Amino acid sequence: MAHAHSHGPISDEDAELVVGETVRRNVWIAVAAFTVAAVIGLIALWPSGSSTNASGSAGLGTDAVGATVVDREEVPCEFDPLLACVVLQVVPSEGDLAGERLRLDLPIDSPVEDGDAIRVVVNVQPDGSTVVSFFDFQRSTPMLLLLLIFVAVIILFGGWRGLGALGGLAVSLGIIVMFALPALLDGSNAVLVALVTSAAIAIVALLLAHGFNVATAVALLSTMAALVLTGLLALLFVWTSKFTGFADESVGFLDVLGASIDPRGLLLAGILIGSLGVLDDVTVTQVSAVWELKRAVPSAGPKELYERGVRIGRDHISSTVNTLFLAYAGAALPLMLLFSQAGESLGAVATREVVAVEITRALVGSLGLVAAVPISTALAALVATADDPAADASPDDGAVTSSSA
């Protein structure tokens, strides 16, 4: 799921907000403490390397290889001459039989056409014959094109901040791929892995995207507080709802492959990591709003800033919650259609685990979003209005803009 809002960048030429030196130092001490905790968590939970990965011995069997369709012909099926089948001539581009023409039989309604780039599984039988099976289409070219367009648009409209956001996104993916997935396969506690992963992603992504300033630090602290609350709610309702965690068929495959993963813990981890992208959007927006309000009305106190900021947050929450619900509803739509077609009532469909999990994700995530508004607004108002006689003349450079993916 991706979620983003644009709130107009605050340029360096804008009036800057002075924050007392003591307050600034305390905020950064808190951020440093969270960072140290995240680093300790990464070290303690770092996978040993003994877990089975995609290239290990407990794979799904044979590997698919890239191939190109060079000929397509409709012929009578071998098993029933009265039916029509499709015979393809494919040339693998990798593997032991690369460059050879191989036969691939498919049903008549197959969408594979002459010239398509596909992936096939090639098995050599004991008698020397070759059996080729269709695996999937190759999608690297359109996916790469989409990625290049995405990067270009983000840099074009976001400038240096957009480049920082892309850097944060790359680091986030790296943390998930290099730490979270191997740690989960290694049998580590899924909830702890999710908390450490979320903390590391939030720290790196926010600082890279919005810069090293007090506003970013306040948004980061607010995000972590809201994330902990979201985790507690998720833990409560996943256990009280008696979710098994096996609603996703991928978990069943992992169990078959011998991965020592707690299904419920994995479900909780997914809720936490999935909520992070929307939480930081809300906290960054609220902190930025309070910063701008303080610039516009320097005499405003914490109560006035909080009340005005919360009013802004209400409008933001209404659209964000709707976006979150639509995202999860879209994911569960085929399943809801399937159960509805089977004649089940709406209540029966909604309480089936495979659908109820998505409802719980949306509701818990929305509660975390709502809580993030007063948390981030209150903290930003307190920091923005803190009076420190020892404050120096150097202002806090910049504020944050909201962007998450």
C-alpha cells in the first residue's frame, strides 16, 4: 500500500522558527535514545544466516527460466483430438537448454502469444525427454519503465527533498529485505522484528526525506508513540479475535517448507509495518501545520496551537482513514465477492478470518491514525512554545513536508 499527500514545501527563505536550546537538546536526546534502541534491536535480532532462504535447499522445487515464444500454432489436443490446444515453440535464454527450441503445450484460451517473453520450468525426464511448463510472464521491462517514471516524477516535483525521499525508500526496502525477512525466517519474535524494523525505517526515512531539524525530530517521536499504541491495539484484537494467521495461503506454504514462523506474530508484524507509512504522513503533516501556525501567530500559546492544529488534523484524518479503508477493501474485494456469490450473508463474510483480518487491519490502523493527531499536535505545540532563556540566536532550519510511501 502507498499513501502520500503533498502539503507544500517550506523553503529556506521562509521565516524560521526559533526553538530554545534546552528543548532542542532534549528532543534530540530522545531521538538518539530511540536510535540506540533500534540499533541494539538490529544487533540482537540480526539473523544468524542459518535460516533457509530462496536459494536454500528447501525451495519450491525447480527454478523458472526466461524464454521467448518464437512460434504459436493451434492443433488438436493429444489427449482428445476433438479439442483444440496451443503448441508453442519457446527458446530459453538461460539454463542448461538455453538457445534450444522447446515445445510447450497450453490450453486454447491461453493468453500467451507469439513473441511474448515468458518464464518456463524445464524438467528433463529420466528417459531423456523434456517437459516444459508455463510459469509466468516476464514483466521486468514494464516494471523497470514504471520505476524510472516514478523516480523521474518524484525528483522533478520534489527536488532535493524528493531525492531524499527516494533514498529513504531505498533504505526502507533494504532494511526489510536484509533484516526483517531473514530475521523472521530465522525464527525471531515477529512482533519485536516488526517494531525494530519500523523504528529503523522511520528514523532513516524521515531524516532523509525532511532533513535533520527539530520539526523532523518531533514528527519522528510522535510516529514512534503512535506506532506503539497501534501495536498494542493490534496485539489485543488479534488475540481476542482468535486469528490463527493462516488466512494467507503464503503462510501455509512457509509452514510446508519448514519455516519456523509464528503465524499470529507474522500477522501482527504486517499490521505494524503497514501502518507505519500512513502514520508518518499524519505526524509530519501535523508538526508542519503547528510550525506554520506558530510562524503566522508568534504570540500563540500551546493551547491555541493545539486547538488549531487538531482542527486541521480532523480534515486530514477524514481523507486518510477513507484512503486506508479503500486500500484494504480493494485487497479483500475478490474474497468478498466469492463468499457473496456462495450465498453467505454480509455478517458471515465479514467474520471469516480471511476478511476479518483485513477489517481488523483497517480499524486498528485507523485508530492509530486518529491517535497520531493529538499526540503529534500536542508535542509540536509544546516544543514550538517552550520558553528557554538560554536559547541562542540560531534558528531551527526548516520544517517538514508530508510524504510517505
